[in-house]
Amino acid sequence: MILTLAVAAGLAVGWGWARWRRQPYRPPEFCCLWLVFAAFLPQFVVIYLPSARFSPDWLTIVLLTASQTAFLGFVWLNRRAAGLFFLLCGVILNLSVMTANGGFMPISPQTASRLVTEEKRQSLQVGGRFGAKDILLPPQDTRLEWLTDRFLTPPWFPYRAAFSLGDIFIAFGAFWALAKPHTMSESFRRGVSNGHIV
């Protein structure tokens, strides 16, 4: 959710800035965009397919790791683009904490209890899966606890969710990559700076 909002905000700001300058908005030119689809597909299976909720833990871990790895590859290949440094940091942070805790993103029982109803709170079990990609772990049993899903969207926000420090870096990187003016291609800018158009 936080990434979706960042993408939408980045596109809106980038488009608005380009319009204010009376120039067409051009999205950044990334290479290997197919890796984004490769990263999204396992996440889609884990999060949105009901049957995946009952899949073995090892299969979910494989899918989540494959997703993070594919996205890491895309970000690394495009690391020189605006905002991608923050994206790279965010992916590394999330992948690090998930790897250190068996492949799932840890969330504390205290944080998780604020996302569910009173009835569901009674069924929360330490060590059990929470949602599609999280695992319930108390802070004292969590490696790299400061990188877990420990932040919550504000109470006034219509969608309650937990997110990590890595998610914040990813969201900021995505926002900056799309909000930064891309009104001319790199080759056009180089041509202008050299006094001619190539």
C-alpha cells in the first residue's frame, strides 16, 4: 500500500511539474523492466491467491525470496537513476531482516494486535504466520528487530497496515524516481549541453 501511494504521488508530482514547465512528462527510462513483473508475480501469488495462505512455509519463503531477489536485480541494474539508491537500500534492508528471521518479515504481537479485531487477537500465536508474508515474533526473539514491520499507518488513514524502515526507503525512492522531472531524454540533454542535438 505504501509503495502504491508513493508511485501515485510520484507520477502526480512529476506530471504536474512537467506541466508547470510546459513540457511533456517522460517517465524514467529503466532497463530490464521485465524483472519488475518477475518480482510482482510471486508477491501476487502469496498475497492475493487464497490458496497460497495454506501453502507450506517453505514454498512461501521461496516465492518471497524470489520476489525480493528479482526486484533487487532490477534496482541494481538501474542504480544510477534518480531515486534508485534509496530503493536499493530499502530492498537490501527488507531482504536482510527476512533472511535473518527464516524468510518471513517479522511483526511483533503488539503491533499485529492493532491491526485485527478483538476476536482475532485471541488467536494470535507467537511463531505463527500473520497475513501473507509476516511471522509473529516478540522483539526479544527477533533478529534486526529495528528493520521489522514495526510502523503503522495513522489512525485517520482509511487502510491500516504495518510497514518497515525498508518500505519507507523503497517508497521514497519510487516517489523520487517518478517525481523528478524527466522532460527530456538523457541523449537529448547531452546533446544540448554539448551545443548540438544527437
